[in-house]
Amino acid sequence: MTASEKWQSHIVHQEQSGLTQAEYCRQQKLHPVSFSQWKRRLKDDAHETGFVALNLPAVSEHSFPNDTFRVFLASGLELVFPTTIDHNRLVLILSVLREL
């Protein structure tokens, strides 16, 4: 896992946790300044490319058809997909959305 992927994962988990950034950093033993710098850096990178790295849940034999993951777009739109979605279909959907 690259540093960018590691920090993106922490940012997503912090946002989903409902904890403040400071509390999340305390619990995870992360330096709050580093967290803020990576959050800003990844946000700036996303604005340049139009895409944000996604950490998708692994699909296993224990995944159920009603298990989902969420994609939050910069516009505020939230997309919900089943974990069983075909990779090619997901790529197609995201490519179409990029063109909008």
C-alpha cells in the first residue's frame, strides 16, 4: 500500500467514524498535522485529475447481495453500489459520470 493509499484510507475512515479529526488521530496514533497535510494534498490531487482513489471493500464468499459501498462525489452526490457489482460496469458508470 502506498502512502497516498494509506492516508486516503485514514481520511475515509475518519469521515465515516463520526469522530473529529483530532479524536481520530489520537485513537489511531497519527500526527494531526500530517493528517491535515495529506487530506489537503489528496483533495488538491483529486481536483486536478477529477478522480479520487477509492478503497473498495473486498468481495469474498462471505459477501451478501445486499452489502453495499458508497461513493461520494465532490458535487455532493452520493452513489451506492452493491459489493457484487461487476468491475467493468462500475468503470463504465464512473466514466460516464466523469463526462457530465
